[in-house]
Amino acid sequence: MSLVEAARYSTRVEGDLARHRLEAENIPAMIFDTGLNNVFGGAGLAWVRLMVDESDLAVARDILSSPPDAVAVEDD
């Protein structure tokens, strides 16, 4: 297994949301550098890196580049 960077985010929350999107599509992913990002308070000074297996990179980038599915909310 060889991990490669699929994307970078300025906050851990953004990285986690992207990781969950990939995992919902059965693509294992993990985020790196969250601790370093917290030291600098986010703001792009230290990026949170979303990592995937090299064999999943193309599909992961396709998923991340498309808009997330909208969820309809019904009024009660």
C-alpha cells in the first residue's frame, strides 16, 4: 500500500468531510497533519492532507471534484 496525497484542506473539518465522502464510496482514506494545522490555527499555514492508496487516486479526485449530492429536507 502506497499512500499519496489526493487533496489539501485548510482545516481538519474540511479534511474530515472529504474523507467521509470517499469512505462512503468505499475508498479508504486518512488525513495527515491535523495536529500541525491546530498549532497554527488553520488558515492555510499548515495544510491538512487527505491521503489515499495510489491505486484509488484517480477515482478519489473525481469524487472530490464533483459537487456533493444534495439531501432533500422535508418540512413536517
